[in-house]
Amino acid sequence: MNGKLVGLAAVAVALVIAAGFMLTRGAPSVDATRSAFLPSLKEDLTKVMRVELHRGDQNIELERKGDDWSLASAGGYPAKVDGVRGIMTGLAGLEIDEPMTAKRDRHADLGLAWPDAKGEATLVRVLDAEEKALYEIVLGQEKYTPPSQFVRRLAEDQTYRCRGSVRVDPSVRTFVDTEVLSLKADDIESIGYDALILTRDENKVWKAEFGPSPIDESTWPEEQRTAAAQALPQWIARIDFDDVRRRDREGTTWTADPAFAITYFAKAATVHLEGSRDGEAVWIRVSATPVEGTTAPKAEPAAGTEAAKPDEATPFDWTAWNERVGAWEFKLPDWKTSAIKRIREAKPAPSPAGLPSPAPSFPPAGS
């Protein structure tokens, strides 16, 4: 009996040794002496009420109100909590791997110079309710083997290489849901665009014809009408933005550009888009007039009752959408403005090589 116990004990010891060996081989070694770059940040998270990001000419300011965050740099547009959480988690996870240079003239070599004319460095400012800076950190170059980043405190010249990294993109798109509107072509009944009315024929092919208003038809040649019929029904399938600002901001001006004045007559609402140029950028305002009886969402089924069938989809609440977007102007991405530019600049197809272009036709004399 004692022999069996001794044997079992020997097997158990062997298993423990083997398991320890496998764990040691399978897991990376951990330096117990490595310390957090910002050891008090986790305790200070409840104090954080504002986060600022600055890189080159990009500036993002995020502000906290209760459990919600907004873009203070964009007039208070709602921001995603996950974007802020990612920055704070990254900062809290930085661990000092090695002190680097403390010479200010060497900061640029690590992407840690500030101010930074090259736009390499990112300054992260973390502030409390009184706008007192809890942390001001300069983030520099990243390394990938192992994942690490050069960092320093703004007020100090000493730099560090830290394990971990803080991925920061100081742009509006990082911190907000940029989709303003999505409308399927099948839900659109007609489109009004300048002097054109777009409808579908019996084969469900879009065509662009002149509306009832008097117009010099030469201002809308056939090539441009064809381009409009091809592009506009799908153009509203996704409207998103690169930047956002309040309509009622101080010193606002708005000069409408007819190239971006489009009305979509959909089954449940009439959607209006109006654009204005600000230098090279195009900003739009959007609104909708709901069709009566289609805006109120259906009630959720009570607990224990049968859920709605898939074909009984909840109608889109256009009234709530109007309230959400009505105070804002949205900057269109370049690819979105390019589609409108192609409509306006559509030209006749070139004649085949060696063949003369068709002669222009003129109306009979006296007509």
C-alpha cells in the first residue's frame, strides 16, 4: 500500500514539473521590475472629464457629461465611448521598458518633439472637471517587435521606450458614427435635381427628364442627364462625413450650391439635401419631411408574447432622425463629391479614331 502511495506521489511530482516546464516554454517571460508609465492613471479615471488630442494641424477635444462623451471641438456632437476608452486603456497599459535620451535636441529622432512641425508626435492631454491637466503625454514612434512606443511627459525631457502602444487617430471619424443616412434605391420613387426629375420606367431603369420649370435645355446635355440617372439613385445609399459642425455656430455663412441640392421622394419621407462650398470642402445640411402615418415605430412585443415576424419590420423614425441631424452640417468625403462632379462634367463620348465628330444640328430657320 505504501509502495502505491510512493508511486502515485512520484507521478504527481513528475506531472507538476512537466506542467511547469510547458507553461514556462509557452508563455513569454515577464519582467517583474517593469513599472507602469502612468501608475496612478487607473485610480484617476473617474476624475477624467476631458481628453484632448493634438497632432500637426489636427485637434480633437472630447468632453464627458455623466456617462456620455461628445466632441467639444465640433460643437458637442455625440462621441462614441469606445474611442475614448481605447485611448485611456492604451495609456494605462504602457510599461517602461527602457529609459531613452533626456536630450531635448534628440526628441525628434524618436518622434517626441513638441511642438512638432513634421506632425509625427501626438500630444494627449487628460483633464479633470476644473480643466486641470492630470496628464500631458507626448506619444512618438511605434515599434512592432515587440510592440512598444516611445513616450515622454510633456514637462520632462526624459524619454522612454514602453511596452504597449496607444493608437491615436485625431480625426472626427475615429470618435463618432459617421453615417448620416442610408436609403435604398428601391425605396426611392423619384428624385428632383436642379431642372431634372428622375423616375423609373416600366423596366425599372432610371431616366432623367426635364421638369415643368422653363429651362434652356442646352444647360443639361444628354450626357449629363444620363450620368445623373446612373449615379443619383445609388448616391444616397450611404451618406457619411469626414467632419461635423453646428449650424448655429458664431459667424456662420451659408451659400447654397445647386450642384448639391437634391430631393429624394421616398415611400416614407421626402429627404432634402443642400450643399455649400467652403474652400475645397463641401458641407451639407439634411432634413426630411415624413409621410404621414409612417414615422412612429412599432411597439416592442410584451414579455411572453410572440415577437414580430421578419416582414413586419419597424418603420424608420424620420421624426427622431430629423431631431438628431437638424442642428448640424456635415463635410462630405472627397469620393462623395466626386460623383456629383462627374455628373456636372459629363462629356460626349469621343468619336472612333479616324471618323469625324457628328455635325451639330441646328433648328430650321425661322423656328
